[in-house]
Amino acid sequence: MKLAARSAALGLGASTLGAQAQHAPKAAKGPVLLTVSGLIGAGNRAAFDPQLDQLMNKHQVRFSKAHAFDFAAITALPAVTIEPTLEYDAKKHALKGPLFSDVMKAAGVRWATNLSFLVRAIDGYGVAISATEITNRRFVIATHLDNQPLALGGIGPLWSVYEADRFPDMASKSLKERFALCPWGTYHIDVTAG
């Protein structure tokens, strides 16, 4: 059955289909690095698949819709650079990437202070971060360290992080304690209210 005939059978006019196609989020073209689920917009990928989403299955991630980002989609967003002292070598490094809030907005999240974000890393570490904390600390989804893409097997390919040195309450803590809210190897974020 041709598209026009199917549309007519379903009661959809051409203008309805055209409008839906124009506003549908684009699916990731490259390998997906970040999946955002929960209180998002329309999403651009299918529901959780227990056979194909093995890492998510292991971490008990479930969703009916999600927004998937590849490297190109994340790096297409406006980037900022922060320079925290890292716990791994106690040196300042330049970390670059979009603001966490901008990535969430690109996933269709309606930013509000009552939101919470469960950020999961590939090693299974997960931490809940409030929207207020993300905004106040200016969290980024880092894609680059000292102008080089973050590597899988290192602390990448994505790292949810902020510049802890800028905040007296964090700068007074040990380096390891400063980054408890910063999962390296970030691959999934679940958006919830409350």
C-alpha cells in the first residue's frame, strides 16, 4: 500500500505527515554514546530491548522511549571549557563539552528545578544529581580532555563533570571526594521528577 493510501486509510492528511516528519528528532547516524530516557520529548530511538541493550540490561535500565546521541550530535551543541584539577594526576586539565542542561534540552527535557538525573557510567556507577546542582555547578558533558577526544578505556568517551575548584565547599575536599557526582564513562541518563 502506498504512503498516500495508507495515510488516507489511517485518516492522516499529507499535511499531518509532513508536520510530524519535520518535527521528529533525528535518529543518531553514528554509534550511540549517550541515551537519555524518562521525562524527555518525543525521543529518537525505540524502547529498551533486553536482547540488544545488554549493558543497560545488566544495569537494570528500562525505558519505553529515549533520545540517543552520537558523537556528532553532542559535539554539534555549543561547547564550554572548564579546567578542574583532576583526581587522577592532581593537575589542572581542560575539559570541553556542552552544558549538561543543553544536552537535556536537546533531548526534549523541559528544564525545571524539581528534576533529578540518574547518571550512569559504563562501569555500573550511578549517581542522582538534582537540576539545581547541575545548574549551580555548571555541569558539562565533557567530550574532550586537553583538546583530545575522551577515550573509551580512559575516562570517556563522555564525562559528566564540573569545575570543582571554583566552589569553596568542594575545593576544601580531597580530590576524590570532589568528583563523587561525576561519573566518567557516562552512557545513560534517566530524567525523573522529584
